[in-house]
Amino acid sequence: MKIQLRHKFEDIISIENLLEAWKEFVRGKRSKPDVQEFSFNLMDNILSLHNDLRNQTYVHGGYQAFNICDPKPRNIHKAQVRDRLLHHAIYRILYPFFDQIFIADSYSCRLNKGTHKAINRFRDFSYKVSQNNTQTYWILKCDIKKFFANIDHSILKKILVSHIPDKDILWLLDRVIDSFEVKPGIGLPLGNLTSQLLVNIYMNEFDRFMKHKLKARYYIRYADDFVILSENKESLNRSLLFIRAFLNETLSLELHPNKVSIKTLASGVDFLGWVNFLDHRILRTTTKRRMMKRIQELPKPEIINSYLGLLRHGNAYKLRRIVLK
């Protein structure tokens, strides 16, 4: 039997939790017109949301769609302030529970994780599997095709039922999940805080399959990107067959046909914006170009400092000098 959430529906919808969620949500957004409008009658709006949730008359609103390029084109859907506040309230209660059951080597959208820790873990694994760069080894790198757009609602809800006994919480999660679809019953919106948590819950099934069924000792996942390191190339080829089958049959997902590779580190492995080699890593060319374009367009100190912080994680001395100039 899977570990069960002990929190109740009342913990999510309480006035106290909604107020704490508001404090978290409003950071950096106070100047936004829609946030200002909601905050003008804040307590009335929070009480109204609380009553709709308590009476289970709550209906999730629509989304505002817009496109970004970061670096590839992405379609973002932004919910209304009222709904985004609720997403934060849900996240505050559910994230601490689910974070405990996620594997250590899942790095996306988690506290004290992130891309830098993922690539450092990749380097640590490289040393271990190669016995300090004395043995040849191989890296299977994969990417899931249209990740958020292909999350199956019914599969996600079955996973949630296995962990959450409170039927009212499940009712609320159904409202959030069903508020968006790319096609009937499929897809989660890029932009929802809850989506980040829900896809990790979804992919935790895959993570556990990788660790417990395939026994992939050197496995790292960040969102829809994942790698496995092994000294045996044939075992990676065999694993790939099981990976495709599990993703397709259990999670209704597919690997991106152009983003599956098995390579040695000597030839360079592109993972999370860095091209990794045996004894160093360099910034991906497209990431470098995007960084320089961004600095030229908006040379603010905070933007420059954020990129300088990024460059500290790899071999980029010359690039740091260019940025500083």
C-alpha cells in the first residue's frame, strides 16, 4: 500500500492557509493590475473563495494564453488571480508530502534541487561509473515528446487516488486538472504552480520504475529530460526498450524520436544547457547566444549577475570576461 496523505480538505481551504498562500503568491506581483484589483477587496475575495470551496460550488476560471521563447517556443496559459491563489494553497499542503516520496535524483521544481545540482550529480555519477575516468562508459539521454501537453488526466487521477484518501481533496484536484486540456482529457497548462507538482507526481511512477524495476543506479531526471550512465552499452539498449514500453503503456507518453542518444562523455553530452565532457563542461551554443542577446537588449545589473552566477558552474572564464565587459 502506498503512503497516504494525512492532511484534510479543511487544511487546504482554511482562511489561514489561503492568507499564507496569498503572501507567497503576491511576491513580485503587487504592481500587476489583476493582482491589485484582487487585493483591493482582499478579505472579501478570500472569504468568497473559501465559501465556494467549502460548499463545493467552486468553478475554475479560464486561462489567458501567450507565447514565449525560452529557448524554444512555448505556449503558456495563465489562470486568473483567484485560481492562482488556490493553486498556491493546494501546493502549500501537498508539496511537503509528495516531496518526501520522490526519489533523490529527481531535480525539477523541488526545493534544494534544480539544474545546477542535477549537473553536479551528473559529474559525480561520471566519476563513479568511470572509476575516476579510467573506464569507458555510456550515457543514454532521452527527452519526452510534448511532455505537459500529453499528461493523461485519468492516469494522473488514479495516481492521486492511490496517495490521497480524502475524497474532497480529490474533488478539488479534479477541478484544477479538468480546467485545461489540449484535447479531451489530455494536457496540463504550462504556467500553473500545481502543474509543476502534478507532473512530478506523474513522473514519480516512472522514477520508481527506473530505480526499482530496471535497477538504474546512475539515473537523473529533470522534468522531461533524463539520463542513465552505464559501463555497458548493450544494457542501455535493452533498457531503452523497457523505457519506451513503460512510458507508452503506463503513462501514455512517448520519447522524442530526435532526442534519444547513447554516447560516451568523450564526444560531449548535452544535458540541461551544458555540454559535458570528461574533465569539463561548456555552455551550450544556443544558451550562449540567448544569454548574449538578452544582455544586449537589457543590460541590467541583476540580469548580468544572474548570468555570471550561471557561468560559475562550468568552464566559461573567457565568456565571463566578455559578459563583464
